[in-house]
Amino acid sequence: MDNNLEYVSDLRTIVGRLIKKLRKESSTAQQMSLTERSTLGLLYQHRSLLPSELAAMEKITNQSMSEILRHMAELGFITRTASEIDKRKVNISLSAEGEKTLLQMRNERDRWLSQAITATCTPAEQEQIKQVIGLLTKIVEFE
């Protein structure tokens, strides 16, 4: 590997390790798959989506999304409402329990991350982390 690009591998590795660590720090999140957690987040952000829209956003098949939605319905995390425009379609939204669960997961992970940053980083390093967030956002949004 080109020495100038070695940091790319290091970044990928450390981001992956951070994600795994954050998953472990939420006992609530451990009960669901990554795609289920992501689907909860999408429904929170968009309020209501068609199953096909969720599948496209998650980059999975409609059949796979149907299984995820079935499981989430069993857990009481979503509600299904017939579309007013096309009665053959069903809008999916978060139930009160789904929203509560999502916010609990986020809170558990945020609390751990805040404690870890405070315990390991100086105030100057914390400022550097804040500045890097914008750069990482640009990378994530790259197509």
C-alpha cells in the first residue's frame, strides 16, 4: 500500500472498532440487527415511509425489508397505515415504543461516548474532534 494512503486503512479500522464498541455500549441495541436499528433511525427522521423506500435507503431487497418490518412489528416498534393516495400501499412509521427504544439506544451510546471523550481527551483534543465531524460527514455523503 502507498505510504501516503496508509492513514486510509487506519481510519477504516478505527471507525469500524468505534462502531463495534458503541454497539456493545447499548444493551438495548444488542437486541436488534444493524439494519433494524438503522430502519428505526430512518423512520424517526422521515416520520413515515413505504417499505420499498426503506428497502432502497437500506440498499436491501423488498423481501428482506419485509422480514425486518415483520420482526419490528412483533416487537411493537412500528405501525402500518394504509396510504391515503393508494390504498394498496402501506406507510410505515415508528410507534411510541419504537421511538422510545431508538432514543434509549442513542442515549446509551451518547452517554458512553461522552464519558470516553471526557476521560481520554484534553479540551483541545475535544475541539479537534468537533472539527473532524464536518470532514467525516463529507466523506459519508460522497457517492
